[in-house]
Amino acid sequence: MNMNRHLNHFKKPVLPSIFISIWPLFGLYLGLQMGSLFALIIGSLLGGLQYRQWRRYQRAQYIEQYAIPLYLLHDLRRDYQLDSAQLPIIERGFKDFCLIHLDQPNQLHNMPSKAVDALWHGLILDTRSYTQFCQRAFGKMLHHRPSVNMQALSRSSQLNALNATWRGACKLQHIRPQAAHTLPFLFMLDQSVTWPDGQYYALDQLNNLLRYGDYSGTGEDAEFSCVLDLSDCQSFGSDSSNDGSDGGSDCGGGCGD
């Protein structure tokens, strides 16, 4: 199971952070010296872009280095009879989930892993720690959308939400989402840890389902959703066989942002 990440879209800015912080003053000085409003505007825009890149980089680094509270991991291990080798995989999945939201902050997503969903739910219960995490990772609260709200959406909106998560997960691993040769980490996680009633996906069927989806998004502010329910999605689902024989209608996983 490939856990390697390619975080080029969260790369460190060219300019050092201290220079970025004083860039507006430098742009103002340059504009006054040259007597050019155009130079002032261009300088301000470049400084703003560098600052935005720097903030994304800092937040991605924070997510990558964040240590899930040990008590939460212990509770997860106890409640679901996990072994110690499974915990880092689920923790890695949660961080992927957060990086997808950081990269696509205004998209509605669907969470494809019930194991990550369980970890996320546990973290939410510690409201103080969760609020602090969200502020440092995203600059705002990462809200939770329960499954009943997700299932009330149209089928196209649900597919768009799953499509957004798929593209984000592929991007993290340099996989072409339109012609994926393997499932990205987050979509094979439940099967890897043999999660009870987990979300198991077949690559060819998932590709066919999402290939012609409308990736226009919903315009809603970043809420990952619980269980995606598509009434005619019979190719794959939460049965542990992963052979498409049963499939079910649950084509998403647990909760999301």
C-alpha cells in the first residue's frame, strides 16, 4: 500500500517568510520611487500570491506534523479491536483527508473511508483540541455534515462530492484521476485495515462511475459528508468481498468536511 505523498502543490514559496511579511511596504516604496501606480499594483499582487502560498505551505506542514492524541488512538484500537500496525494507516488517511480540504476549501466532498471517519468523529468530541487544530490547519472550522443531510442531496451533487474527493486523493499521489491505474490511498484504506463493514472499491467500476461526472461542485462551503447513498450504484459498496457481487448502495464512506 503506497503511502508516499507528492506535496508539490503545497511547496515552499521562493521568498523567505520575513520578506513576504514586509513585501507590501517594499511594493509601496518601489511604486513611490518609480512614480508608477502599475508597479505598486504588480508588487502588491506578487506579494499577495507569495503570502497565500506561504500560508498554504505552513498549514500543510502543520497537518503533516500533527500528532493525533494518544488517548484517541488507544480508544480507536480498543473499540474496533485494531492492532498497532493499523493505527498509522488510519492516521495517514485522516491527514490525506485534511490535505484534500486544504487544497479544495470550497468544494463539497464525500469521505470514502469509514476507518478515517471513526477517527475524525473521535477527534471532534474533544472540542477544544479540534477547534485549535482546525484554526491552525485551515484558518476556520472544518464542519461536519451528517449522512442524513448528504443523502438529501441530488444524485449529481453526491457524485460531484465523491468526484472531488477522488481527484484530491489522486492529486496527492500523482495519479491521473481520468485514467487511474490504481486506487489512491484513501480509497483503499478500509480494505487495507480490514475495517468492519468498511468501504471497498473496485477501480474499473469507480472509474466508470466518475469519468463523466459534472465536476462543477455545489458552491457550498467545505463540508465533508457522511455516507454517500446512490440508489442505483450497485457495482461496489461496503461489503467485504469487493467483487461487486453484492455492492449495496453505500458508495461513500464515513463523514467528511
